[in-house]
Amino acid sequence: MIRRRTALVLSGCAAIAAAIAYQPPAALMADSSAESARNAVARVAVATEARGLSGEVHMRFVRAGERIAFPLESRADLTGYRYQWVEVGTQEAADVMRPIDGDTLLAPLQPGFYELAVSRSGVTQRLTDTRLAVLVPFELKLGSTLNGYQIGRYPAEWNRNGDLEKPDGFAEVHEHHLDLPLTRHLKVRDFITHDRQTIWPRYVAIDPRVLDKIELVLAELARRRGEDRMDFRVEVHSGFRTPLHNANVEGSARDSRHLYGDAADVAIDADGDGKLTIFDAYRVETAVDWVERLHPELAGGLGVYSSRGYATPYCHIDARGERKRWRG
């Protein structure tokens, strides 16, 4: 009995010593350390005000090297955080790491679509809900083409007085960019010119004001149905049009707002019955009027197209800066 007790005591002491001496595998310790670091760094997000009046615009547009208002929010002070733009769909950094020192960030020098990466204490967070599109400057268009893509000439290029407008630049779009979200309901593919060119990249002008306006209209349609938020069926018949393509669109004005990227022809199932009818267009018309009343800075054109010559009734919505109304 004494020998048995002695053996048990010795066995227990050995187990305790082994537990004290045990060191977990280096990989496990690294994982634990990394997890602790991640937990210690506060989550950073893009502030709602960076997504327009609607809070639903998920793409910002800027010229290369410009500073852009891009406010971030976190439960912790952002002192010590650094940022870097990373090309969408890759790990390719567009520039060096820079300290976050306010609500404005410096855009990359090369055209493309980018996501923001923020880092602190060796932990990096990649923010994907609001992206940046760095434009190819309008001045790089040579005659009627840009990098082989046929755009045509803008009225401003024919006007010697230089008092006509033109886009600041064009987003350079490759095929893998087509499904990038512009807003909650709209994608890059919705604004590509419907011409017969097959060359890539293609180039598109997009004014974020029309994106914001369309999302505000959709929010108003939801409100009128007693909902805070809804997903609507939205078909974009025409977004950006190159001057070359616009010249061949029957009935289109020579200086159509589609040339400047601040217009879209949309059919919206406003009543949610699965059909696109004239009654939907009337509801959209009312919602546009209300949005412009609340946000006069988004005033623009509204055309309701409902003749039998169209497959479905639709509305032209633009943000030209002055109120215009017509029917087609």
C-alpha cells in the first residue's frame, strides 16, 4: 500500500513538471499572437457620409494624385493608422503607406479601381464596401480615340470659345470590372456604352450625382410603400454614351447628358409586381419630383418614355443642374 501511494505521488509530480515545462508549438503560439493583435486593433470602416446623400453610392471618382474626402470611422482614435490603396482583385499596392491625418486621402497616380487598406500594429484591414475609381484624364484622348477605343469628339472640342463642358476623365474598364458595384442597385456594366466595339479596356464617364439621385429615388419609392429599405428590379437601358455612339441613337440630342455620364435611362419595377409598366414610370416620376424638391442640387431632366415603340416604359433621369421635363 505504501509503495502504491508513493508511486501515485511520484506520477502526479511528474505530470505537473511536464505541464510546467511544456511549450506549445511555435505555429500555435503565432496564431494565438496574431489573433490577439487583431482583437487589439479596432475595426475601421468607411463613414456613411462618404457614400453620398443616399448612403448607397459605393464608388468614388477622382483624378490621379488628387486629395479626396474619404472619411473613416472607428471606435478608437485613428492616430497611428496608415493607409494604402490596393488594386481591386489583386494584392498590388498602388503607392506607399501614408499616415491617416484627417478625412482626406491622396489618390493613386495610376488610373484604375482601388480598395483602401488600413494598417496598425502589423494588422491590415481591407475596406471593400466603398471603392475608388481613378480616371484617365480627358486630355489624354487623342482626337476621337483613347487607347484604341473609339469615343468620338465632344461639342466642346469643336467650340473655339471653350465655354462648353466635357467630362473630367474616363474610368478605364476591363472585363473583370463589369460587376463592380457603383451603388446598391447599379454596377459598372450598366454605364458601358452599348456600341459594337469589342476592344478592352473600354472607357466610361460617370457622374456620381446621378448615381446618388437614382438611389434616393429608389429610397423614396420604398418609403411610399411603407418600407425603410427595399431591393428593386432596375434595368438600365442606357448609361454613358460616347459621342460617336450617341450620334447614331435615333432622336438623341447632339449634346445629350449621356455624353457626360450624369444620365441614365432606367426601367424600375416600382410596385413590385414583377412587371415594368407605365404605372411604374408614373411612380418613378413622382419620386424624382420629390427628391429634387428635397435636394435641389440634384435637379435635372426627367423624360418618361411610354410609347408602343419601346419594349417597356422607362424614365430618363439626369442631374444636369436644372429642371427639365418631357415625354416620349
